[in-house]
Amino acid sequence: MSGILNSSIGRKIAMALSALFLIFFLIIHLAVNITSLFSADLFNELSHFMGTNPLVQFALQPVLVLGVIFHFIMGFVLEIKNKKAVGNISYKRNNGAANSSWMSRNMIYSGIAILAFLILHFIDFWVPEMNHKYIEVLPEDPTRYFGELQHKFVPIWRVAAYVVAFIFLSLHLMHGFTSSLQSMGVSAIRKKFYKNFGLVYSIVIPLGFIIIALFHHFNH
């Protein structure tokens, strides 16, 4: 594994795979949370299952956390190495503004914004959940999840933070999809389809989370 990560291509492929894993997770996460817009009971049922199922808690959840950590660390590593590489090339030969999009040149900043949001998200939901289960060891209430979700979106500052974070996520995904396809060596024929799919995904998924935050803020 270390040999693969020591090569430029290996690091890019590893980055692409971790990105695709997180992209798949976002679909599941949105699918569960979107039910809170029309059925508190269904949302409670799905959240209770996800929160108590041993496979999810002790197998998938650690993999997810490791995937997030790996993706961000690898992103910072690639950014540092890219900066060093660009530093060795004259400005005339590598005019960034002319040869790449604004988003591709600023992925590190959108990544930092998303990382800051993830820390807030963990503090909002994951930390209280761990406290509920393993520190205070409170009795499990299968109907508690909907109320907890609504309560988090009462403060307008938190809703604003979520909206801004998901706008950054959308921009990050738009470039991330294209970059992942290049790293994975997708054929030109399929590339157009996946690129269009990536554009739709990059808009629909973050927009879905924004709608959830706004809905619960105005309907608590």
C-alpha cells in the first residue's frame, strides 16, 4: 500500500477511490434524511436502524470515518506536492488562470471549508450520539431522532453554516468528479456520460441537504 501511495498516479487513484466511496455515502445519507421532510415516523425508524445496527455501527461507521480522514489527508498531500511541482515551472509555461478552472486551483480551500463543516456536523450529531450510547448510556428511544434533528436547525447561524458548506461541497464535487474520472482512466465514450451525471449529482445532493436544513428551520 505504501508503495502505491509513493507514486503520483497511485496517490491520485487512491484519492479518486476514497472520493467515490464518500460520494456513495452521501447518497445514502441524503436518502435517510430526506424522509424527515414528509414522515417523522419513517425518519425515526431509519435513523434508529442505522444507529443500532451492529454492522453499521462497528463495521461501516469506522470505515466511513477512516475514509473521510484518508480523503482529506491525501487531498492535502496532493496539494502540497502540486504546489512544489508548479514552483519548479516558470509562470510563462504554467499560467494557472489560463490552463485550469478557478475551482481546480482552489480545491484546497473548498476542502478546508468542508472539513470545518464536518467538524461542526460531528459536534452536532455524532458526539451527542456517542455520549447518549456509550458515556451516559441512556435508554434508547426510537422516536428521539426527528426531534433532535429539528432542534439543531433552530439557530439561524447553524442553518447559514450548513448552506454555505453545501455550496462549497457542490463546487468541490463538480471538479472532483472530473478529476476522479481522469485518475481512473475512464474512456472518452463513457466520460461524457459520467461527467454529466457528476454535474447533476453535484447540484442535486448538496441542494437536497440545503432544503432539509431550511425546511426544519422554518417548520420547527
